[in-house]
Amino acid sequence: MATQAAKTPVKTKKRRWFNFSAGFDMPFFILTMLVLAVGLVSLFSASFAYAYYWNDGDSYYYIKRQLIFAAIGVVFMLAASTINYKQLQKKWVVQAALGISIVLLLWVRFIAPPIRNVYRWIRIFGFSIQPSELAKFALILFMAYWIAKQGDRMKLGKEGFGIPIAVTGVIAALVVIEPHLSGTMLIVAIGMVMMFIGGTKWYWLVGTLGVGAAGVCAMIFGLGYERDRIDVWLDPLKVYTSGGEGRDLAWQTVQSLYAIGSGGLMGEGLGNSRQKHLFLPEPQNDFIFSIVCEEMGFIGAILVIVLFALLVWRGFVIGLKAPDRFSSMLAIGLTAQIGLQVVLNLAVVSNAMPNTGISLPFFSYGGSSLIVLLVQMGIILCISRSIKKE
């Protein structure tokens, strides 16, 4: 019997792309759906006046399209939550993601026609795709793959700093020439955070930030690059009241501050914003949080921030409990992107930093960015399935 048992071949389980064996993290899913729902309500309230004036009286123009994108995104999120995340760790998958992102970034800058005088979107079948959104995911995927592969060698110069910063620099350089300053800042921040968590020595990162800050200062004060935005940031009301071109440059920032200040403690009430009636330009996009503050007040704004904070916290919990280094870094990187983007957006709308044009996740209008975000949330849910299984 012992001899017969010894000769019996051991069956090995094949890794499949899809895994339905365990449930995902319900708190993270509920928080994601809550943020999405609040974002859709806020988008409709912020956009209906602007949509009426600029889309032939169709006040539902933006919310109808965003609801379609949200429905597609939720379906993709649930599908992504069933995949085997270990398939994403394969070298060819990482290389394909980076390659496609770089090709699209080159395409949008040198081949696609500009939209609103910038090269950020590619129009396909009437829809706009923003390659920088895909590039963020590709960078996070590469960082997770590289950190998991290198392990303790992340403390070395080449493995821990040279190659990761080179990949981050290439993607950032392609985004900055669109031009898209806020997207560049976010990409660099994501790369730095993941490198730090992955084991890169802190003084290399600090030195890189120092060199980058010196370069930006040289462009601003030496070459006059983005000098107008700095002037608006330092004293928006002074620039606004100067008249002429200065009034136009400071208009959006000043109207945003008016909206935030008008909200007070309890707000004007949902739908009762005055600044969205063609005072604040395109309130459905980067400055949507200003309308949230005006209509929902300080209390409502804090509740929105708390929702985001809980979502980020739960994502980090999943990352810390993940069964391996790759899934841990992937979950932390995807979650960090949300947190960093929220912080940068709130800083812009409150004039804590210069106006760089950065969207608020799940709130700002944009189909491709919303779908990519929800797919990324699905990947985090997928990782949480493995935690429950373990």
C-alpha cells in the first residue's frame, strides 16, 4: 500500500486567470460604491447649469454620459475582482502595459490633434481616452513587479533607484510635454512613494526631489515658465483686481474661493450653488469640490474627505495583509494614487498650491479616468479575495 501510494502522481493546480473561490473585502467595496454614488450626485448638481447653457438646453448631458461610464466601470470592476492577480506579475504583461502606455503617450503628443490647445486626449468613436490615466496604472504595475522581483536588492543603487527612477522619468517626461503638469506631479509622487515603501534608500529620493525642485524653480524664476500661475497662487485677488489679462488668469481660482467661502458651515443646500451658473468655469471637472463646499458646507466637505480617507485606509489594510510582496505593493500603489490625487485636487481648489488642473477621483467628469479607476478598485478587491482564501 505504501509503495502504491508513493507511486501515485501528485496533481498540481494550474494557475487560472479567473478565481471565484472566495469573496472580496466587503467594506472596501461598500466604500467604493459610496464614494462613486456621492460623486455622481455631486457631478449632476455641479454640471446641470453649465450643461444647459453649453449643450443646447440639455441639463443632463454630463450626468447621462457619466452614468453610462459608471455602469461600465462597475461591471469591469466586478470582472477584475475575479481575475488571478498573479497573472499580472508575468513579465510580458508588465512589458505590454508599459509599452502600450508609452506608445499612446507618444501618439497623443505627436500624432493626435490638440483638444483645448493641449495634447491629452485621443478621440476614438466619439469618446476621449486620456493616455496618462493608463500610464499611472502601468507605472504602478511595473513598480510592484520590480520591487517584488528585486527584494532586498532595492537597497542597492541600480536595482533600487536607477532603473525605477528611469522608468518613472520616461513616463513623466512624456506627460509633461502634453503639457500636463499635475499629471506629471502625480506620476512622480506615485513612483517616489512606491520606491520608498519598496526599500529604496531615502537619501536618494530626497536628493532627486531636491534636484527636481531646483529645476522647477529655475524654469519659473529664470525662464518665466508658469510664472503667471505662481503670481495667481501668491495673491489671486491682487491679480484678479488688476484687470486685463490678469483678471482672466485668476478668474477660476477666485471663483473657487468664493464658492468655498459661501458654503459656510452647513452650505447653501444641494443644487443651490450660485458659482456654477457660469461663474466658475467648467465646474464639473477639476473644481467640482468647490461646488461641493458651497452646497454642502464645511460639514459636507469633511464628510466627503472622511469617505476618501476611509477608502484609502481600507486599501492600505488590504495591501498590508496581502499574501505576497507583489500583491501588497500593487494594492498599496493603487490606493496611494487615490490618496495623492485627492490631496493634490483639494490643494488646488483651495489655492494651497498653484492651479495645475488635476481631477478629483470619482467626482470629476471623465469616462476613461472613471473606468480605469474602477478597474483598479477591482484589482484591489481581487487581492482581498486571496487574503480571505489564505
